[in-house]
Amino acid sequence: MPIIKRQITVAELLIALALILILAAVGSWALNPIERLKQGRDNQRISDLENLRKAVDLAISEGVPLTKTMGVPASSVSVGVTQAVDGTGWVGMNLSKQINTLPIDPSNSKTFIDVLSNAVTGEYQFISDGIYYVLRTHLEAEANKDYYSKDGNDNSWYEIGTAPGLSTYFGL
């Protein structure tokens, strides 16, 4: 029986290459690494603020006074604040029994484009009138766009806290 040698034709090679490119494009689109990185930073932001909210609520329930803020204290190190939990950090109340350090935004002090396509600074903010408080930040992953409209009345921030209407309660 003679051995027949078969060579790959140019057409077969082009078809195989096209299939590989299509699979690579679909895989890249499905995985979308940049959006996944944004989602990871947003998950950190949401988790940080939720944990901080719990710490503030626990401190208040234990009799730590909710201090009144002047302006809008932020976690951004570019404005000269610290992560100290003794009341001298960007949250002006003593949380030393509840947490070890105040969180900072994963993109701290850097400008990024949020879910509304606005250029914003990576920071956390704490605002209080001594009765109510709000914690807020910006989000960047498209999947989190609904967070802006489902919290307080300010649809340009992700915000949690006790103030009625959250940021808008303070006229922000």
C-alpha cells in the first residue's frame, strides 16, 4: 500500500487561522480584563465603605460621639489626611476599638473615569453633621452603574450612611 502524503492547502491554513482569531476575539471580549480590573477595584470600594459603615455604627452604639465635619474630609492622601483611627484621620471619630486603620481608595488620589464617564479622583469621603453621616466614593465598572441611582439622591456618587437622602441632606 503506497503512503500518500497530504499537504495543507493555503485555504485550509487561512480557515484555521480565521477560526483561531475569532476564538481569540470572542475570548478577549468575554473576559474583558480591563472591566474585570475595574470591577475588582469597585468591589474593594464597596467592601471598604460597608465595613467602615459597620464600624461607625458600632462605635456610635458604644457611645462614641459622631463628630461634625468641616467641609468634606476625604481619604485622598493628596489632601494631607491620614488613615489613623483615633479621630485624627479622614473619619474624625475614634474608631480604634472597631478597626485598625481607615481604608483608602484603590486608586487613591489618581484620576479615573467613573461609570458616568466623568473624570473623578479616587477617594472616600465622610460627611457628618453630628447627627447623621454619609460615606461616599465613585465607582468605575459599568456593571455597577445602578449603584449610583439605588442609594441616596446624588446619582453621581455611591453613598451609604444614615443621612436621609444621603449626600443631598448636606446640600452636596
